[in-house]
Amino acid sequence: MNPDNGVIMDAAGNLYGVTPSGDTAGGVFELSPPSVAGGAWSETTLYRFFNGPDGEFPLGSLILYGSGNLIGTTEAGGVFYGPPYGHLGAVYQLSPPSQPGGSWAFTTLYSFPNPNAGAHPYAGVV
């Protein structure tokens, strides 16, 4: 993984960020602080992108809102609109699990349909 953006922090001190590469087409991770002084931080992969309708190559920083939801962008992927446009990127949301230890829920909020509507975002949302 090659994280190249900043991280954001929630009220509990957890850090969240994205990496545009790795064993998939990028991912969203969480770093949790140690439970004891001097202990190690722990990393959890919240979501892996698979080069399809969910998007690929998240590049921009995340935002945190509501009840712990994360919103970010992918540089490519999203809905395939066919030639000549293909996959132009997406805006997505990850929602925390409803049960402890459960999976985060992924939702595509928007897929860029053509270059006139924007395409290949390199920045996050505000």
C-alpha cells in the first residue's frame, strides 16, 4: 500500500486514510491507538476496491460525518459508461458496522458520467 494523503481522526483517536494501491485497486484503512501506553497501533482494512463499479485508486483525503460515516473519491472506476468514456471515477461512502466486528457498508454516491461533468478526481470532498 502506498498512502499518499493525510489521515483524519475521529473522537476516539482512530485515524482513517486511503491507499491507491496494494493487493487490490486501493483501499480504506483505520489505525487504532494502542490500548496501553507504549503499545503498538493496529491497522484494519475497512474496504478494498476491486476495479469495478465500486471504483479504484482512491486518492483524495476522506471526510468523517454523521455517525462515523466516511466519504471519499476514487480516481477511476465507478459505473462503466462505454466508449469513449469508460470509468471516470466515483464518490463513495463507508458506513460503520451496526454490530461490533461487522463489515463496513459501501455505497457509491456518484459515478462521473463524462468529462463535462468532471472526471478522475484526485482530491477528496469537503
